[in-house]
Amino acid sequence: MKVAVLVNRANCERYTAPNAIPADWELVHLGNGTPDEDKIIATNADAILVDAMCPISAKVINGLKNLKLVQSQGVGFNFIDIEAAKKAGVYVANCAGANATAVAEQVILLMLAVLRNLIENHNMVFEAKQIEAKNRCFESGLRELGGCHVGIVGFGAIGREVAKRLDAFGCRISYYDLFEAKGVNYPRLSLEEIYAQCDIISLHVPVTPETVNMINDNTINKMRRGVIIINTARGEIIDHEALCRALIDGRVGGAGLDTLSPEPVQADNPILQLPADVRNKVILSPHIAGITAGSFYRYYEIAWGNLRKVSAGERPINVVNGL
């Protein structure tokens, strides 16, 4: 079995368990930057292991005549042409659920950081303005997470892990999903109800034509004034310019964002152009919610397991393109 490996090699070697890769396999390491499609095709690989942010086009899929599987190293797969793969009879699979606990922790971090004005207070103490910062908090009041109604949009593995952690804070929790979740006591609401009722909205949906810019001027106007928006999914889900307008005029009280669009984030991104006083409402992290050591061990356990299945003529798990 020949595998074209389009991930960070040091990371791959660090988190791959001993004996996970059969000794007779050939791995062709091509790195995790923008791929040279002709080089990928020239490998004549049977499978591709690819970074979740690395594109795999129809040209590559159709050019590899022996290709059986495109395996995302992570949970995302929106940069893989899944329709071309389906047409070619090539499985596309991800590592669904492997980063759920890691992302859920980041969600709680972002919620608390926004609620407690972490960045502004941190900076003021460093500027020897501790009393001024404390007095501002006295005057404005600090909200407790446990006193918030949190709406979880997308109730898959990550959404469920977020709910478990919010339970410990005593939050009121509701969720929106296309399907009724079994074994939980949280109410399933419509998106309209989530927007209208919740103090915090946490996004956990994949990028699809239906979810691109699902948070926009229209949907924000349906939300409670001062709502906090948390996004650890993908930047494409939020219309950045609409969010900036809402942050500036106070319709949105704060945002915790692990992902922006496009990546890599450029200096002209609207979020990075916010006025200085509004920036204090926003907590940014560099798309790291799912890249803990524990997540990577789980990613590679799933990925190499799927590659072994395909090598043995079996169907992989977590297939996302309908084969």
C-alpha cells in the first residue's frame, strides 16, 4: 500500500502509535502546505492522508488511478472535493469525534474569557491600572456562566461534550440540530428559538452551502441584544462584516472565535480592523481548539485504522461522501 502523506511529518511521527503502520507500506511525505497536485498524482498512491485544511481537488482524485481513500487527519473535510471522490468510487473519511473533548474545553475558555472581560482586564493590570479595571467591573457587573442560557447549534460529538461541561456550571442549555438527540434532557429548539432566547450561542456545524454565512445581519437581528457568539467550527459560518457591525453597535455583546475566514488570516480581515475599544469584546485564538496532544493521538489512531481497513478491502469508518 502506498500512501501520500500531506500532514506535518514531525507531528505524524510523534503521535502515531508503534506498529500502527505495516512495515511493507510506502509512505510518501509531501508536507502540509499548499499541495503540488502533479507531485501528488506522480506518487500513484492508493490512499491520501491529508491535513484538514489542505485541499484535495478533482484533478488529484481522478489522476490517482489506484486511489481508494482520502483520509482527513482531522474532523474537517470541506477542502476535499467529496463529490468528485464519490463519482470516482473513492472513500472520503474524517476523524469525527476525536477532538470533541479538546474543542469543548476551548469553548468554555472562550465563554468565560468574554464574560469576564479577560483581555481588557489583563491589559489594564499590566498597565498598572488594576484599580481602574476593578472599578469598571464593579460598575458594569460581571456575568456568571451559570446564569446564562446557552444555545448549542449542532449537537454532534462536540456539542454534546460542551453541554456536559456547561452542566457543571449550572447553565440552562438548549440545542438545535437536524435530528432529535437521544439520551439527553436538554430541549431541542428551532434556530429561531435559539436566536431569540439564548444569551450565548455556540456554533458546532460543518461548512455546507446551508451553513456558510448562517450568522449574518438577518440572523443577528433575531438574537437577544448583547448576545455572545462562540465559534470553534469554521470561519465561513459567520459573515465577518455583519459580526463587526453588530459588535460596534452593541447588538452582539461579545465573541469568542477560534476560527476566521479565510485562513491564513490576513491583516485586512474585518475582525482585525475593529476599533480598539470594540476589540475588547472579542477573544481570538489561532484555530487551536482541536490540536491538543490527546486529539492527535486519537486522530492518528482513527486514520491509520481506516487505512488498514481499506488495505484489507474493508469499508472505513466515518465516511462522509455517501459511499
